[in-house]
Amino acid sequence: MYNRFLLIVVFVPLAVVLIALAVANRGLAAFTLDPFNPGNPALTLQLPLFVLLFAALAIGLIVGSIATWLKQGRYRKLARQRGQEAQILRDSVQQDASRAAAQSQALTRQNA
């Protein structure tokens, strides 16, 4: 239900806006890598403006995702360490429980 709501309320209007943006910005725009000589044809691309906008959006998403992933690295490391500690404690409790069960059986045999 939540996924359907999210699809209808967020993604459908977003898709409409992006399609309208692409249709409205079909004209060619120059993208140059040489700020000192913008007319240099070797370092200038002529692309539709919507391609440049979508490329900038995609690059921003990728860079932001990488930055977030790197920033959260310490938390993932801490979660791994605590998971290992929890597994060690579970194993220790399991060993203690089996040892206690064995001792309990031995005591019942001695008393019987």
C-alpha cells in the first residue's frame, strides 16, 4: 500500500516534470571544458540542454551516494564488530547451557 502511494504521489508527478523538462529544453547547448577559450571545438560539446541537466543530476546522485557511503563506513564497521561480539556471546551461552544440561543429567544419575 505504501509503495503504491509513493508511486502515485511522488514518482508520477516527478516523471511528468522530467518529461516536460526534456521536451522544453531540446535546444543545443555548448558544454566546454576550457574556461579560457570557450570556442575551442576540441573541448566543447554541443548537446541538448536536457541531456546536460540529466547528466548533472546523475553525477550529483552518484557523488552524494559515494559520500554518504564513505561517511557511514565507521557505523558499518561498528555494526560488524558488535555482530561478531554478539555471535561470540551467543556461542558462549549455548556452550554454558549444554554444559549445565550435561551436569544436570550427571547429577540426576548420581542421585538415582
